[in-house]
Amino acid sequence: MASGDERHGEEEGNYGDATMGALREIYAGYAWADVASLEPEAAAARVRVRGAAQAVRAVGRRVAFLVLRQGSATVQCVVSRAGGGMARFAAGLSRESVVDVAGVVSLPREPVRGTTQQLVEIQVEKLHCVSRAVSNLPISVEDAARSEEDVARAKAVSSIVLAGEQRAHVGQDKRLDNRVIDLRTAANQAIFRVQCQVENVFRQVLLSEGFVGIHTPKLLGGSSEGGASVFKLDYNGQPACLAQSPQLHKQMAVCGGFERVFLVGPVFRAESSYTNRHLCEFVGLDAEMALRDHYSEVCDVVDKLFVAMFDHLNKNCAKELEAIQRQFPFKPLKYLETTLRLDYNDGIRMLQEAGVDVDPMGDLNTEAEKKLGELVRDKYDTEFYMLCRYPSAVRPFYTMPCPDDPRYSCSFDVFVRGEEIISGAQRVHDPELLAAQAEARGIDVATIATYIDAFRYGAPPHGGFGVGLERVVMLFCGLGNIRKTSLFPRDPNRLAP
Amino acid sequence: MASGDERHGEEEGNYGDATMGALREIYAGYAWADVASLEPEAAAARVRVRGAAQAVRAVGRRVAFLVLRQGSATVQCVVSRAGGGMARFAAGLSRESVVDVAGVVSLPREPVRGTTQQLVEIQVEKLHCVSRAVSNLPISVEDAARSEEDVARAKAVSSIVLAGEQRAHVGQDKRLDNRVIDLRTAANQAIFRVQCQVENVFRQVLLSEGFVGIHTPKLLGGSSEGGASVFKLDYNGQPACLAQSPQLHKQMAVCGGFERVFLVGPVFRAESSYTNRHLCEFVGLDAEMALRDHYSEVCDVVDKLFVAMFDHLNKNCAKELEAIQRQFPFKPLKYLETTLRLDYNDGIRMLQEAGVDVDPMGDLNTEAEKKLGELVRDKYDTEFYMLCRYPSAVRPFYTMPCPDDPRYSCSFDVFVRGEEIISGAQRVHDPELLAAQAEARGIDVATIATYIDAFRYGAPPHGGFGVGLERVVMLFCGLGNIRKTSLFPRDPNRLAP
């Protein structure tokens, strides 16, 4: 029990604004802890945590409850020191300010509501603000974290005021404008952790299959190749453009003796239309491999890779998937242990039998793809499947025609929840056939001489596939908009932040 | 024993040009094998391999020796079928053509010279060309694979003609112009496998330290920021440029609640001068992390990461490092188990004591860095060390000044073999201080408002570092030119292939 004076002195030094350097001494004797790892077993331990002041509630003049958030974990901190100076200091903290709290881990009488840590709280002994947030935040994390359902429910009883403020819905553009705050929601914390895992599995599975990770240049000479959707720039006086795919360079790496390569990197498309599934810059996951007997070897890799990925996410990211589901409800993806491979012609037949008017030698439009996805799900109980042997006419000129019928090609697309996610094929490695196929499409062979020449020095039969990282996460989690799975998305209207 | 006719018939079908599809049947009964994994234990096994015809030597009209290369492994294939048709076919193969060979693994009487497989060879039963290389290759793999020493030795005895041709040296530009052939040398096969491992270790160590892998946009709004060395482009009518570093976005991710992030991706610099250590596009390995007490926590991560990386390369890439050394001799990098951290002032003192004229409050030029590298190596027996607490004046405006003396900064550089490889620091997370430091440097605060605003919503103290992937490999292997470690390099003069 400290005397009045001592207590006053103690309080003064025990809260306030302070720099990281100064706090080192003040907080000596407390062990750093992460909010997520606090456990009832740690009761009575003296810990120090740093996090964002997500919410503060004053009770009278001497007590304050502070919800501290670190990552997506939150804990209640009880400020109830004699004198009340610290509680008033806490009450004055602007939301989202970064604060240090030192205190004793304790067990609340009843589970705490509204925090992820419900069985422990912290009895605060020291409290300092390391970084003050402005008091008029453009959006609040709580609003950004609301589900559509939550907002709808609140609107239905619009007069109810909860937790001191009305439930507001924050539109996607406003969230993206203030992405540094928006990213702090539990769903966003989870989405980008899932995304990291998708990339990890992609790399690990391919490495274990003998692939070598490479990097290909994004700056390319010339500018005509990609037509309207290419970003052009000046390169030291030469015309240049940004790579719309690593196609040529990954093929060159295979021909350069690496046999199996993969890469992860940005892909640039100067899209002019605003859709839910296109970005002007996205992260491409690409692979290319020498073939032995048949292009189905590429399908084998895709099958193994994605089944391993989905298994991994379901097994190791359960918490993250739950967090995403709380804000953006979705049903777990249905997929088979061995991925269904459907012949394009069989897909056409299924659609025709269902009364859909499709050209058997044409491409499927988005609607037909959606419909086929439903038919496949109903018939085969899977929302992940491959459609193989597309008509040659609807694939790029460098796609290998089928040896038994050149009207069809050694190619495939992969669908998740009725949306195309992966495109793959065997490539033409014979320079004469490549030139002939380009000419037949009206492409000026002179403009693609570099591409064709790459196969004049001995080229193994090869094929590969490409997939967008954002699209994998979007479709696995049924998120409906690609902007949700890009950390800082770029679309025709958005180039910031 | 086949009769004459049968033999003739057998021969006809057993060699020739063929497609992958056709070979599937012809080669039934042979098991696919990799050249690298053939072993004496496999003697008498019937195998099929596919690779490049690196060299062919006819002996009389009925026998030919074919050196087949797959990746960086080579094996001798003996073509000696009765009739001689197959041997003549083999002798007519252009170098680098891709061929399939089926036959019986056998043990040569004497170790084969000039191939990596010296204790096994293949007695050829079937031989088909899958892809014909042009006969006039712009460069040969053998020439591209010669060491400087090898070329010099050959020049000294210039009249000697070896293996049917004079030893030619292929200049770097010509090699890069024909990269798809150049990449097939053993050294290049090794360099890019080492590079893949560097990235793997970077990712694995950081993942195990709680970092999340992210991706940041390369397309940025505006164009003035980076001055002359920025690539500008038009983005749907808005001025845009290519990111010269992921600095702002990785900081925003930390402030967005991810605490520890890393990323691997292209970095663009419109360099105008041609040097051995700069590229216009390189692969950046970047990390950024919330700090607890001190910026040395960033140094701790760098230390752990790079010691783990060097250990891993020495232990797991011995074969690759040997292959690089055969063409480009270098001494193994000297480094300590715990990386030396030298105070900038101590570094200055060491240089001054060695008679080097340096400004204690200025930056070190390349020469001084080299010299300090030598002094450190001599004194501490390491070629890998950190130089900490640079003068604030020589670091970017967003670098945190030291709390005890703002003339110095919470920053460091890391050196390998006397060359700077990593730059790191604590960043200013206080928007007012950030604006003040920018102003003091004459930067118009309005132009960096987005950057400053990112820290107004509560920002944890944080710091990070960046390193170029190509530079790590170049300096670890003492390669002397950054173009050797970029798969398809981009410099002021080179935008192809």
C-alpha cells in the first residue's frame, strides 16, 4: 500500500506518451507477450503487450476498460489504479492509437465478451501511448469489419444504437482508400495470411516435384504484341512494355535446360473495363515443364498441387477461414481427391442436354462456364475440375494441336465454383509449326521472331499453366470480388494507395 | 539374332525424327530415367532418356558416340547397331538437338572422359530426334562454358586445335543475346539453382520468425517521387510510375496489423549508367517488422537469416558451388556464426588509422567500402559484417534518428566481400517528425502526403531492410558482374531477350 504521495508519483511515471526507447527502462521487469498467446495458465504473470487501442470505455472517473488488439487477437485491459489518473489517460486515448500495457494476467469472473481472449484479461500497471492516432479516423475498424448481414440487421432496426454508435456500412471504395485501417479487420488479417499459405504450398509442392523457382523480366522490348491491354513505357529511348505474362521467358528457361520452372510475380494488364474478377496488376503463379509423353503430365501437376493446397488450407488455416466466414459467409469448396478431368466435348454435351445453346467449336462464355460448373457439381459432387482438349481456334496460336485431331488442342482450363482459374497447355516447340499457326491467325511473324527463334536451338516438348494468386483465394473463399484478395488493388479506376 | 532383312527393318523404325506422341509406343518397355541419376547399380537396365545432343563423334561408318546432356548431367551413348544406319543418323544430328535414347545401361571398360557420368554409359537400341537445332548455332554451349583461365591457356598455345575446333571465348553480350543456349552451361545451371535456394531460405527463415509473405503493387500513382531514375508510364490517362522499392507499401502492411512482413518481387530503376552491380530491373528481397525495444531487432533478423542462408548453401549446394567455381573460380565466403556489428564511427576510425581520408559525417564511397572490407577481414576474419548507426545526413529522410544523438540514425548497411548488399533502418513512424525531416531536406511535403498520412492512424515503431537477390548470389559466389546472376538481365543497353 503506497502513501498518497508515492501513489501520485508512481502514477505519473506509469502512464503517458513515450517513445519506444524510453519505455525500455520503464517496462523492465515485464516479459513481452503476444495478445494471441495469452492463456489462463499465465495467470499472475507480469506481461507487457503492445497493440492498438480498439475501444476504450470509462466507468466512472477511476476505472477504464481498454480493448487492445494485436493482429486479429484482442484482450481486455482493466485500468483501475488508485487516483484515477491512468483511467482518465486511457479514456482520452484515440481509437487505433498504439499503446503499451504492462500488468498482471488475471482471470475474469465471467468470460469477457467482444474480445478474442475471453478467459484472460490484464490488470494494468503501466500504460503508455507510443503512437497517437488522429481522433477523426476516416473509417473505423469496427465498421469495416461488419458483415453484410450484420449491417442489414442493424438497418432493419435502424433506431437501435449499439455500443454508443450506429452501425455503419463502409463501402468498398472507402475501405480501399483507407486500406491501412481496413487491413486491420479480422477478415483481412485472415485473407492475406491464407494468401501467403497458398503461395507457400505452390512453391513447396513444385519444389518437391523438381521445379526450380525463377524470375523473369517484367520490362519487355517493343510494344505491339499485347495490343490495347499493354502498358507502354519509354526505356532509355527504346519503346518498351510491361509483361502481360511470363510466357516466353518461362518457356525459354525450360529450353535453357531447367526442364521444370515456376515463378511468382506481378502480371500487368491495362484492362479498361471494371469487373469483379480482373485487376490491372495481379500476382501470377506460373509453371512450365518439359513433357515426357503427353500434356496430361501438366494436368497431373495441377491436380497434385491444388488438392494439396486445398487440403493444407482446410487443415492449417481453419481459424483464418472462420474469421473470413464471419464477415463474408461462404461454403467450403467441394473438391475430389483426384481432380475430375472432363473432355471439352463432354462439357459441351452436358450443356446442350441442359438446354444451353453453345457452339461446340467455340469458347464458353462466363455464363456457360457458370452453368457447366453447376452441372458438374450436381453430377460429380465437385466444384473444382479440369476441362481438357479445347478447340484449337479458341486458344492462343502457340498451343499444340492434338496429334489425333488438330481441330482440338493439348490444352485445359481449370474451374473453381464455376469460374475459370487456371489456363494451361502444351506449347508448340517446333519453330515451323509455330510460324505457320501464327500466320494462320493473321499474326505478322516478323513481330514474334524472338519468340519463334527461341525454339531453333533444340527445344524439348513442354507445357505449363498460369493462375492468379488473388483469384485462387477469392474463389476458394467465395469472396466474389478480386479487390478483397489484393493487398493494394489496381483497377482501371484505382492506382492508390 | 535378327536376319539381315529383319535387322534392316528393325533399324528403320529404331531411329529417325519423331514426335513425342509417336515415341510413346516405340519406346514402350523402356523406363524413363534422368541422366543425373544413372548409376552403376543400374547396369543391364533398359532405360530411356531425353536430352540435348551435346557432342557426336562418328567412328567409321557403323559406330558413333553421342554425349547426351540433361540439365548439367551428361552421359555417353554408344551407337553401334549392325547396319550402321543408326550411327550415320547419330552423326548427322546437329548439336543441341533434343533426342530420345533408349538402350541398356552398361559399364565402360575405362571411366568415360568428358562426361559427368563416368562409370556408366548407354548402349543405344533406339534413337530419335524430337527437336532439331539449327546447324549454325550462334554460340556453342562448350564455348560458353569455358573459364577465363581455360581460354587464356588455349590462347597461349593458339595453334593447338582441340576436339576438332579452336577454343573460342564467347563475350558476355553475345552470351546474353543467346541466353537460351548460354543458360545450358553447368555454371549457369548451378547459379540459378543457388539463386532459388537463396530465395527459399529467405522465405523459410522469415516464415519461421512469424513474418507473413505479401505482395505490393509495382504500379504507383504520380511520377515525380523518384526523380530521374523512375520509369514513367500512362495509366488510363493518369501519370504513373514503376515502384523503385516497396518501401511505403511494406510499411503500410506493418501499420495495417501484419506486424512482420516480407516480399519478393521486381524493383525498377531507370539507371542510366552501366556498372557491374546495377540493373534496371532486379528482384528485391524485402522485410519490414514492428519493433519492440530497439532497431537492433532488425539486425538480429538479418544476422539469423543470412548465417542460415550461407550455412544452407555451403551444406546443400556443394555440387552447384563446385560447378560455378569450375568456370568462375572464387574463394568460399568467410563469415562468423554471429555476425559482426561495427559502429559507423569505429569503421571511420579504422579507415583513418589505415590512412584513408574519410569524412566522419559523410557517406563511404565504393572504394572506402572495399578498403574497410579488407580491414575488417584482416582484423575479424569475416567478409560479412554490419555497419551500424550511419550519420543521419547520408540516409533517407524517413530514417529514425538515434534517440541519444540525432546526428546519427537507427540504420545499418551490410557488406559482403567489401560491397554493400543490404540496407536497413528503423523508420520514422511519427507523422510530424517525418514531415519535419522531409522539409529539412527540401522535399515538398505535399508530394509525399500519402506516405506521411499512412502513419496518422496509429503506427507501431518499425524497421526493415532490403536486399537484391542477384547481388546476394553474385557476392556469395564472387561473380563480379550482376548480369551473371540475372536470368534475363535488363541494363541501360539491354532490354532483350
